[in-house]
Amino acid sequence: MGSRSVHWVNTPVLAEALMRYEENRLSRSMKLWVEQLLELSPQDSHQLLSHDPDY
């Protein structure tokens, strides 16, 4: 496995990226960044954010 580096990510930026990822509204480069950052498989469908209003 390759070496991993620490990523510092602004929380509002990541939250917006996750919302857009779930809605399939990210550019290809941003989609790849989110998948790499969170180690997601591009074939899987993901619900990354809670959509439960009582949460």
C-alpha cells in the first residue's frame, strides 16, 4: 500500500462536496477527490450524509 499523507480539509467545503457527490453534481476531478479522500468505490452508491430530520 502506498504512503498516505494527512489532508486538512475545510469542513464547509467537504460538506458541500458530499452533498453534491450524493446528488451527482460534481465535476469529474472533484468526484475523484472525494472518492480518494474518503476511500470510496466509484461503483457503489453512497448515502454519506444523514437525511433524517430527527438526527
